[in-house]
Amino acid sequence: MDVIAFVNNLFNEAVANRASDIHVEPSMEDLIIRQRIDGYLVETCRLPLQEAKGILSRLKIMGQLDIGEKRLPQDGAMTIQVGEKFLEVRLATLPVLYGEKIVLRLLPSELAVRTLSELGMEIIEVDRVSKLLHRQGLVAITGPTGAGKTTTLYTLLTLLDHRRRNIITLEDPIEVQLAGINQVQVHHKIGFTFAKGLRAILRQDPDVIMIGEIRDQETAEIAIEAALTGHLVLTSLHTADGSSVISRLIDMGIPSYLVASALSGIVAQRLMRLTCGKCKGKGCLHCRSSGYFNRTGIFEVLSLDETTQHLIMNHPSVSQIRQHFQNKGFRMMEQSLLQKYEQGLTTIEELKRMESEMIKIAQLEK
Ligand SMILES: [Zn+2]
């Protein structure tokens, strides 16, 4: 077998399939190749196990890993060319029973979408977000891993006028390179943490700061301080829904009066699979028999006003906050999901799957 041609074809095929990851897994008899498409793993190829050595070595060479080291996990990166496009690929190995498993994460070199409508937001939500981008304060994008938060953050950055505003990001990793924006990579190994990076950015006369994720109290404190001193701060958090963001920040040690005055908006989201347009859900060649093709965002876009600030200072429960937003007429994620289903964009099975996932995540948070 021509290993180089096989690996090149592996990447070409994954890009054609819109895959986000490629898994190369040795099992007892076979080397199994799977691709993650629209959030789900699909087996695309199975080879005799004796082919594994050549393929794994080729991938490890491309990722500049030590090909002799097979007992310890390793991680690396490479840039590949598919057609006219260059793609950044992160790879990670893991020693498993029958050899080494490799996962390749494909990072798109450019954003697939350019507008919030294309992400799945309704016009009223697009307007609400646009207003938030013209104010100072903290805007938090929230949802579990794989909910599309990074794409939303990047889309928000592209909507800002980078010629008139100094926009700096702090990321781990930098996933998409954006023109006109100063992107900073965090390096934990050398002590260049989110908190340290953020302090350095604040000395760079910024207008807009994007923090990939707030994971610790120190970063949360500096982010809040930046939002209170005239900056627009965009970030992501892991919470079940929009209302939980407020209690999460308070749990991180931020006093409620600071959360109330710094937080200006919350965008909660999930990704929903769209019914395949070719077969209308039955399964065909186009959708690899899944019945789905592509995904769209389900959103909850909340903006905070004085009444919400007053509520936050009284230490409300998550359900009280949620009720408050509902009373104010904001569309919750469940409603957004139901609306997309009623528009015929997805199946009843996908609707039910997403509803039960939302309930499960909300229970885990408690
Ligand atoms: Zn189909």
C-alpha cells in the first residue's frame, strides 16, 4: 500500500465529508478509521491491522512526534493542504491495547459562516447581539463542549470594526486566524496563563478582549474588572443555560454586585442536526444514510437591564433568574428548538434527543 497517498486521501475525504475529527484506531483485527461528521462518529474505512504501522508512523512524522515512542501519549500539530486550502491539524496519540490510537482534529482555516443569521439566530436575536457589541461589558457565550461556542465567538469578532477598535484575543488554542485581530496563544507550560495573558492585554490599550474560556477565579476577576473599565469583553463558559451564567460567576467568587454591573449579555447555545435536504430524513448517499446533513445553532440570547441587575443583587436561584427572563419575553433555548422543528428543519427524533440532552446537562449542573 502507498501509505503517503492513503494518508493524503484520508484528509481529502475528511474535508469533503465536513468532518471535524479523524480517529485512527487499532482493534484486535483491523485498523478502523472513523470521522466525526455533524457531531457523530461514522466509520469510513477498515484495513488489516498490519497496515497500521505505516499509517501511524506517517501521521506521527507529519505531526513531528517521536515515532519510536509508542508507550506514552504524545501531541503535536501539522499544516496540510487540501485543494487550494491549508488546514491546521492537531494530533494526539494514546497507547491502547492493540497499538496506538490517533485522533486528528481538523481546524478550519477560515470561518464557514459570516453572519449570526447563518449561525441560526432569529432577526430579533441578531439585533440584540449587535446592540451588545456596541456597549461595554461582559458578554458570555455558554453551552457544553461541542455546542458551537467558538464559532459564535469568532463570528462576533468578525462583526466588529477592527480598523477603529483594538481587538485582542486570548485563546487556547487559536482555532481560526482572523485578519485585523491580535490573537494571543496561552502557554500553560511556561506559565503564560489566561490570567497572566489578560493582565498583559490590559496594558495594550484594548477596546475589545476575547477570552477563549474563563476557567478560574483569577481570570474571572480580571475579566469583570476589564468589563467595568470600559471594555467589551467576550468569553465562553460551560453552563447548562443562559440563566446559570449568573450563579456560575458568583460561585467563582465574583461578588453579585460586580456580576450585576459587569455582565451585559448572555448567549446560550446548542447545535441541532438538520434534516438532509436530498432525502428528507430517510437516509441517502448524500447524508451517508444518517438522514441528517449539517447543523444549525439553537440560541437563547439574553440582554441584561436594570431590573435584572436588581434581581442579581438579591441572590436569586437559577430558576428565579430563568423566570425573570421568560417574563421579559426572551426566547429560551427549548422554545428556539421547538420553533426550528416546527419550521421543518429537523426530525422529531432529533428534537427529543436534544430535549433530553438539555435536561441531562441541567441535572448534572445541580
Ligand atoms: Zn439524505
